[in-house]
Amino acid sequence: MAQEMQATATTATTKSKRRAVQEQQRAEKAAASINTECATELLVVRHGETSYNVEGRLQSETAGTGLNSIGFAQAAKLAEALAAEHLDALYSSDLIRARQTADAISQARGGPEVFFSDALRERHLGDVQGYTNAEAKEKQPEAFQALFHRSWGVQIPGGGESRKELQQRVVAEVERIAAKHIGQRVLLLSHGGAINTMHRWASSHSAGLKIGNCSVSVFLVEGKTWVSKGSYSIDAVSEITGGGTTFGGSEGEG
């Protein structure tokens, strides 16, 4: 039995490594095909911490809270790290937790206008909104099952979106924004699920990527072509902006 388990684990590891190599090759091919003068560099930021994050509650398009004290501190820290970075425009989800994070970044830069978009919102989670996973499994079993369904086309009861609908909405909005800012650098404020689906779109799979509060994900977008340039925790942002490394540079690791 132990040998069978070990063999299964080894096979899984081999597949994971093979997929990582294939993904790296695909990303390099996509990056080589992009004309940087015609692309838009996107710095995509997740909002700061909220009480729902701490409690492990399913924060959604409608359910959720504003930043807690740690979230405001995170937003201020990120704003300071980005203060000297050139940005051509600021966009944000219109949900309060994203608005508050965007406001902190804007204020640190002298108050440039933030353009708010409901298309950058988090996934609508229907009947499981506001619950912890344990609560949702007990009180809304059908909706909870739909939340994690393998099929991307399954909608969550209670008006919730499927993962496919989330991705279509977010990708369309990001490409619309990118088309308005060709050759420029733009910052977007969004949410964990929405940002994860951007990574999945750019790389064909999410690879279990953890999108931390006030982390920065970097993409190059030219038309329908996306390249992920990495994802950086809030503690790593100062390392990227300092020492001569730009977000779009080849030295950044993600």
C-alpha cells in the first residue's frame, strides 16, 4: 500500500514538473510574440485585508466588508512602495474594499482620478455569500457543491456566476482597458478570485496560485495575447521597485 501511494505521489510530481516546463515554454513563446510598444503593462493589485478574510468568510460581489486596521496598513505600505513608480492610469473594482485600497494608492500619488468598474468585481457567489466554507456546506449544500464544481459552466444557485462567466467578464474588461492604454502602464485594483482567473487565462491553469492581500500581479496584454510577468507579495514589492528592477523587467520572479 505504501509503495502504491509513493508511486502515485511520484507520478503526480512528474506530471506537475512536466506541466511547469510546458507552461514555461508556452509563456516564453507568448512573450516573444508580443510587441512591447503595442502592449499594455498591467499591475493588478488585490485589495487589503478585511474582517471577512480573517474569519474565512466567502467574500463576494455583494457580500463583504471594508478594510480592517491591518488592511489599511497594507494599503498604506503598498501605496508608499508604488509612490515613485510611473503609472498612466488607475482603475478599480467599485466594491468598498477595493475602493479603499485604490484611494490609498491615489492619495500617495497626489490624488489622480481612479476609474471604477463593476466588471472588476469579485465573482458573485450566490447563496454561499457571507458564509464560511463549513457554514455553507451545512446550510447551502447545493450552492456549496456548485462553488467547487469541476465544470466551469456551473452557476451557483442564488444568482451566482459560474467560473466561466467570471472569466469572460474580467478578461473582456481587462482587454478593454488595455486597448485604451497601449504602450502604457496601468494599475488595476481587483479581488482574489478575479485575479486568479486572469492568471488562468494567461497561463492556461492557475497552478494553485495564492493571491495575497495587496499583492501585485503583472501582465503584458496586447490584443488577445496575455503574458504573466509574475506575482509579488506586498513584502516583495519594494524589492521589485527598488534596485533598478521594473515590474515588466526580466529580472522579476513570480
